[in-house]
Amino acid sequence: MDSKEKELREKWNTINYYSGGALKLSVKHPLEWYVRYATPEHKSVVIVSQKALKKIDSSKCIDASCNQRKDGKYAISFTLMDRKQEDVFITMTGDIIEYSNVDTDDIALLKVLRRYNAWLKLLDHKSNAILGSNTQKGLIGELLFLKEKLEAGMAPSIALAGWVGPEGADQDFVYADCWHEIKATGISSVGISISSVEQLDRDDDGELVVYRIDKCAPDYPESFTLYGLVHNIIDLISQRGENPDELVLKLGSAGYIDMKEYDKQHFRMSSKQIFSVSDSFPKIRRSDIPAEITNAEYQINIPSIKNWEKQ
């Protein structure tokens, strides 16, 4: 537990709801941060700012509001409605404080909103904020591909703009010259899952990229963690003089929030295969499916598509 999370817990434990009031956090930040209880059962974080947030979303987990005070300042409140999410709510608050700790209150407020929106989906749909092992492996595959694009010299803004999978697109990456569907599977697996007809059914040619990714011990040669991979990519983007905020937002859409828990499990990538998805590639086509069938999932046997592998 870091110092911010520790202070948050201590402040809330100190407050007596029936006595009223709020306690200010000691963090150095362009915005003022307070903790209080909205009700005896509901913890709340309050930001005091010179400016208002015009639009801030609430959810079944967090009630968010922005109200002007008598002194003309604005109180922006985040109140936890689902007590089962208390640990994640505290982690979220500490993370938002750190992420938004910049020079000016205007930019800080914008970063608060961005980071909060990234957390909101996780708090709404998960009992905890940690992705499952298979989901982590899938994300690792996409991040390895993104990292390769950056290391090959592609501008970060273009590389990130082409990563459309987290936004619900049919393919994971779509660029002007080619589209790429990324799959992560274990070293002993002989099949990959295609989750929709549209994943491989396009008029233009693309690529199916298969990474062999498995869990391993921390001392395994060239092992890495999801957390380490994310920060490696953040460094690559920053070294090119660009802001990694877009990466953070994409990761949030993919269900990932930067936490040390992702630095525990180590993985290894043993191989990578690229297959050309042309008109002759074995796939289910929308035109071959009766209109009454709206979707289909299927498996592809990897050894059987050797003829389409790029060397």
C-alpha cells in the first residue's frame, strides 16, 4: 500500500460522519483533495477547484457530481455506492491523484476526468480490477505488436490510432496499408479462436498474428510482466517526444489500469507466426451464412494453415 492509499484509509477512519465535515489530504497537488462520508455507509472523495467539470458521469458504483460552493469554487465529488469495491475505490483515488499531479489546475482537472473515465468501466463491471490470466495474455499479444511498430519507427500517434481493438472494432489493428488480427495462445496449443465472422472476413487482405505466450518463473530468460511491458511502451512513446495519455486511455478501454499487481506474474513469448489472410485463407464469410444467423465463432487449426504463413 503506498502513502496516498494509507493516508486515505487513515483519514476516513478518523472521521465521524455524525460530526460532519471533511479532512484535507496532505498531498502536494494543484487541486485540493478531501475525504468525507456522504452517508454513514458511503465514502466520498471531494476535489475543490476554481473551475467546474461540465460533464461527469455517474454509474451504479460511483455517484459523481459537481456543485458550486458559496465561495464560488466548485466541489467535485466521487461517492462510492458499492461497498464491495472499497479497496479498488481507494486504489483508484490514489492513482488519479498521482496521474493528475501536474503544474496547472486546468490540466490537472482534465487529467482527473480522463483517468476517472478509464477507471469507471472497471468499477462498473468487475468484482475486482485485475484482469484474468487469459485476458492478460491477449492484451500482452496486442502490446507486443504495438511495441514492434514503435520500435520499427512508426510514429506513436499513428501506431496508437491504428490500435482499434479496445474500442470495439472487428480487428485489433487497422492501418492504411494493412489490418492485423492478434492472437495469443500457449506454446502447446494447436488452435486459435475466432470470436466473430467479421474478424477475418474483409474485402482487403490482412494478417493473422499469433504469439505463443505462457506463464513462467521470474528468473526465466527474457521473461516480462504486463506492468513492465506497459511501462516499456510508455518510455518508447515519451522518448519520441509524444504524450502517452492516449495509450493510457486505450488500456483503460481494454480493462487495464496501471497497478503493481500486474508486476507479479511473469510471462514469456516463445514464438510469433504471421499468416496472410487473403481471399483463399480458410475462414467463414458473411456471404456464405444465412441471414438468420447473426454471428458465429469458430476455431482454426494452426498447423493446417502453414501454407499461408509468411516467412
